[in-house]
Amino acid sequence: MNFDYDNFTENNALIKRETRTTVLISLSMVATIIIFALISYYFSETKKISFVDISPTLLNSIFNVLNIAAIFMVVIVLAIRKTIYYSPRTIKEDFTLIQVLHKWKTIDIILIAVAESISVMGLIISFLGMPIGRTFHFFVTSILVILVIMPINWKVRDKLRILNRQRDMNISF
């Protein structure tokens, strides 16, 4: 019984160590999104600063296109998160815990970068002249997607349990 506890604490420390960089990247991306939102707020409050003179109909069209693109990006990120984590092409049968965590780290960083680009779209549309009240959802959505993707210890353990159950793998954690 004591050996199982030692194995658990060792694997728990391994999971924390391997996911630490991704968590730090996630938190720094959340901080950047907050900065983007503040910059967007500043530019929407000061009407004197304008980078481009765009007609309101073109601005609304660009806004609608970016909204649709952001919705597709959220759907794609969540679908990839649900499918590629457990794909036989990504995770082989003979992978160890460290190899699985390295694969998931790569996937997480890519998905976090895609989620960050949603807030960049909000910042761009703010620079074009859209008020913060209409672009705020880009920033909130980006933060929420990053928080869903962030590899917190208990979420990683749940993913490992699902992987073991779905693929009949014997990864000890």
C-alpha cells in the first residue's frame, strides 16, 4: 500500500513538472488578453485616435466576418481538444507517461495560441473603430477558452484516466 502511495506522489510530481510551462504560458496569455482589452478600451474611449477611416457598413461587415471566424475557431479548438488528445495517431500504445505529457503539451500550446488569436481579432476590430462594448466578447471568449485548455493537475489526471479507459493503455499515474 505504501508503494502505491509513493508511486502516486512521484507521478503527481511528474505531471506538475511537465505541465508547469504550459500553465505559465496559459497565464501569460491571459495577462496579454487583459492588456489587449485595456488597450482596446483606451482606443475606444479616445475618439481622436484613428488608424483608418472606414465606413460604418464596411466596419460592420468586417465585425461580422470576425465574429464568424471566432466562433469557428472556438468550435475547432474544442473539437480538436476532444478528439486529438486520444487519437491513435498522436498517442501510441507503447507511450510512457512522459511521452504522453509531451504530446499533450505541444497540442495545448498550439490550441492556446489559436485561442489568443481570437483576442487579437478583437483588438484589430477595435483599432478599426468598433467600440469596446461590441468587441468585449472576443476577449472574454479567448480567456474562457484558454482556461478550459489550461492543463491543471486534476484535469490532466482525468485525461489520463479517459485515455487508459478508451485505449486500454496501462499508463500509471
